Amino acid sequence: MHQSDQDIRNRLLIARLPAMPQILIKLIAHLQADDAGMPELAALIAKDAGMTSKILGVANSSAYHRQDKAVSLEQSLVSLGTDMIKTLVISESVFQTFSSFPHSGSTDLRAFWKSSLSAAVMARALAKAMAYPHVEEAYLAGLLHNVGRLALLATAPKEYAFNFTARDDAALCAVEQRTLQITHAEAGAWLIERWHLDSFLADSVLYHHEPLARLEASHPLIRIVRLAHVLCCHADDAGSITQAASLCGLEVEVLETLIGSAARQVELAAQHLGIDLAGADDIAVPPAFAPPLDPVQQRLSDEVRNMVLVSEVGQTFARQQGETSLLEAITRSARILFDFETTVILLQDPTGHALVGVAAGEQQQRLAGFSIPLAKGGALAASALECRPAFLKRDMPALGVVEEQLFRILGTDSLVCLPLVAGQRSLGVLIGGVAAWQIPASQKREGFLRAFGNQAASALETAISARGLARRQLDHVADEYRAASRRVVHEVNNPLSIIKNYLSVLDHKLEKQEPVAGEMSILNEEIDRVGQLINGLADLQPVAASGVTDCARVVDDVLRLFRTTEFLPAKIEVLTRLQDGPSEVEADADTLKQILLNLLKNAVEALPDGGRIEVVNRGHVNRDRRLYLELCISDNGAGLAPDVLANLFSPVRSGKAGAHHGLGLSIVHELVTRLHGLISCRSSKAGTSFEILLPVPVSNGAAAASGAMPALGNTALSS
């Protein structure tokens, strides 16, 4: 036999086990809805042709039908009643699923069917006696409590064929653990979790062989299934029945009444489902058998199995989407692979000085504020710092308060502390709660534990890195958006100020009944420009519109705005020389207007006591084998301070009032660059000049290159 054939857990993961029918999953959701009634149940059944046929068959049987005429689905539902319908749907769905297991058709399942039906009937009766509100859930749990035996038979038919019919007791679980490294209770719980059924269903299956003394504080469904199992499979064990009855708060006399009516209900259920139970009690039920194993062969098998499992869980972790999903997969896998009763994870905080609880696994609410300083010592901190597993028992000397807290939180008397190590760095600790008698077995599997911890840590490190990258990307986008917002607010102030001033001009002209068509046109243009600027906020990297613009016309428009709206004080003189050469450039008119508005506003602010501003077209400039038009805006103010000049085109805080001052020149630089132009500044005590190179249209550039270059503007600028 190939070594990996003994890896039953891995084979369970890849086996083609059947999926649970959708009607059962929907029925469970229906049962959990407080306001769901017969109409909803009827609609659910009508969608499943097989289930409809089953309901009609039972309703038309002699047990229910008293007329010659066949009844419809609606009549069937009324005659059968809600309880019988739910029982039929649950039973038929489960037995359809059971029949789909590999090897189920070639195996005598009569004893298995009878045991499952008996447990289901008893579980439902016990639920009613205990006033447990979800009696159908109890019935389903009883039906499924031994589904793990079918899963093991399907996965390992050679190894499990004999023990499938063995007596269902603790000895069987021990043999399964020895030969397959998994019990049928664990396999059943794993399968139910894979079907995404209610978690307490999985727990009731997982613990149906658990010692009764350990189930005192467990969920009612767990205790119900445990007692139903004892009544069905160990009816001759009076001591266990008495103890289990006490666990459920029931008297033995009550159980005797329930047992008396259960046999007839099992017979009827089997009849409705078409299952032949004749001779089921005559099938031999031998004790579990485990063939002797060579210790060397067993050790080799264990090593091979562990390697395969580590590879499989690594792939499982890699498929998880997001850190939360990964943490849940880690805790779930650890619980199944190492038989942990409860599992929690503590991760190092960002400072690396403490272990803190994470929202995954059991007891996550209590662990939300849990923190363990790594510098204070203690067995748990040592396990994380030294990157080695620790096996702790409650009665060990010198345990700290932290460990005592975890014992109470997890409700166990022993802990397995597994550091999650990636490379040489411990990311945290996975803690599993186990019984004291399990510690030696866990210590023997230390190598496997370490390998599992390394796989989990590697996946966690990748997830944490991805989270950090995502956060940095979000921060970058947020910074860009804030910068864009400041830019838009700054630039919107220009047209808004123009609009405000033009409204005053408009009001004045209307009083005198003078024509206002020109002013209305300018207002419309500026309102449109406000809209364009605001729309640009949606694009963090806006692209300037293309086109050919007459630079002289734009300068005239801007200067007219300044003069008309009193942006330009009377004590400031503006000189223009724009007709000395060609003035067409490759630029969007609105973008060029925005550039000129900012530069002219800066020039005006540089002349508080009056002065002169010049706007000059210096003609074409050849730069890097491309032609540009040079436009110069200068003033004769006091010049820029050296520190301002050094950071001229950066978005810095200026000394001017307002939340967005200091952005203007950075915006000008951005706009010029967007137009594929260049801008430079010269400043001294005699004044400041901004020289802009804007691309010339290709046709004009060709003409200029052939000899139409004006005399002005042969200055080469540095950007």
C-alpha cells in the first residue's frame, strides 16, 4: 500500500463526498425563521420534484388516504400536517445524501439506517421532553450523528470495511484513531461543517462519544444527541443511561416511555422512506478490530502523512481571501487536525511588545481586550519569544496569571501553545485547549505542530503584508484626493471672485438700463469654468483639453476681467506687448486662462504700493528641437525671498492669509507641465518675472522653422 493511502484526513479533503441537498439547507433556514408557516414550506417543497413525489406518495398511502381520488400537493400537506412534512423532508434529504456516498450501494446498511433513524426519533422525543425549541434540528442531528462512519467507509473502504459494522463505542473510536488517525465522530463533524450546516449540529456529532462528565455545561443539542446515542446503541448500560438522563434533567421513567413509542415511529419512518429494515437486528456487531502495526512502519507512515497534511493545509490557507478568513481557517484546521477542544490566536501587536487577542476562533469576545506583555516573562511569552511549542497543565508550578486566565477562558485543564513562526520571527501564538491525557500525544506530534505553525505563519505574513500594501495604497489615494481638493478650492476662488465682482457691475448697469450682454457672456464662461474645476476633482490626475489657442486673445480677456472687476488697483500699470509675433499655442484656453489669472494675481499682490506689470510675447524659442512660444509676466516689485524662490513650485504654506495660499504657483507649474510646456522664474530686488514656454502648433512650428522666426525671444530657459 502506498504510504499516502493511509492519510485519511487528506483523502477526506479530496474525496468526492456528496453535497447536502439544497432543499435541506433551505429547510433549516425556514425552521429558524419565527414567522415561517405552511405556505412557505409548501413553496419550498414544490420546487423539488423528488420531494414533491415523496410527499404525494406518503399522502396517498393507505395510512393517510381514505378516498379513491388522488390528492394534490396542497391537500397532501394539509392531511400530513406540518410535523410529518418536516420529518419527511429532513429524512428524505438525508437518506438521498447517504445513498450518494461511495460504496454505500455495495454495503449492507440496514443496521446503519435503523441506528440513525432510532437516534433521530429519540433525539426529537428528548427535545420535546426537555422543552428544546428546535425539535426538527434535534431529529436532524440524530440522523447525522453517525454520518462520519459513511465518510470513512467512502474514503478508506479497505481499512474501514470491517469496523463499519463494529460496535459503536469508545473502543471503536480508539481503533479508528490508531488506524486512521481520525474517529468517525471527527469525520462527521468535519463533513457537517463542510456542508455549512449549523455549528451546534457539528458539535453534537463531534461529542456524541465524549465522556458524560465533560458535557455538563454543554449546549442542549450536544446532550440530547449524546443521550439518544446511549439509548440506541447501549440500551443494556443502565449506569450510562442514568447518568445521561441526569445530564439532560430527565427521569429514567420518562425515558422508558419514550423508548416504548420509538420503535413504532422508526418502523413508520422507514416505511415512508422505502427502507427495508427486515433482519437489521440479526446483523453481527463485532468489537472493533485493529491489525498489529510495525512501529517503524507506523512512524514512517506518520511522517509521510504529516508532510502531505502540511502541504494540504498550506494550500488551504493560500486560498483564503482576507486576514479574517485566514485566521478562521487556521483555527478550524487546528481543531480538526490536533483534536483541540477550543482554539484561539494571539498575535504580536504593531510594537512587537505584546500578544493581543484577535477576532477569530472561539471566545473571541473575551479575547478582544486580552493582552500579554512579552517582556514580563511567563510560559506563554517564552513560547512566543523562543519560537518553541509549550505544553501547559493547570497544576504546573509557577504559572502566571495570564496562563490562569486562559485556562478559565478556554475551559480546559491543559494548553498546547504553538508559536506561529515565519523565518526567524514569531508572529504570535496559536493556543489549543486539550484534556490532560492528550498532552503526551500532542508532544509526540511536536514536529507536525511546528510544521503547521510555520505554514500558518507564512500565510499570515503574506496576508499582513497585503493588508499593509492596501493601507498604503489607500493612504496614497487619500493624500492625492486631499491635494486635488485643495487645488480645486484654490482655483475655484478665482472665477467665484470674478463672478461676484461682475454681479456688482451687472447690478450697476441694470440700474442705468445699459446693455449687459457682454457681462452675461463672461458670467456664463466663469460659471462653466467653476463646473469644470469641480468636475476635475473626480480625476486625481486630470488631463488638460487639447486645442489651438490664440494667446493674445486670452491675455486680453484676462486683463479685461481684472480691470472690469477691480482686481487691478488704479495705482498699478499694466503694459502688454503681444503683437510682435505669432501668438497661437497648443493649449486649452481655460487652462491658459487659469495660469495667467494666478500669475497676474501674484504680481498684483507683489505691488501693494503700486508699480508696473508687463505681459510680453517674446516670440518663438527653439528648445530641444521643438518650438515654443515664450510668454513673460513680470513685475517691478521687491522680488522673492531666497527661501521662497528655493521652493517656488512646491505646495508650501505661504505667509498670506487663507487656508489654501501657497498653492498658486504649484498649480501653475502643474498646469504648464500638463500642457507640455516649461516655466521658470527670475527674481531680484528689481522685480520678478515668470517665463513660460508653450508648445507651438505643428503647422506654425514648421513655418517658423523654415525662416519665420521673430527676432525676439531666443532665450533658453531652465525648467
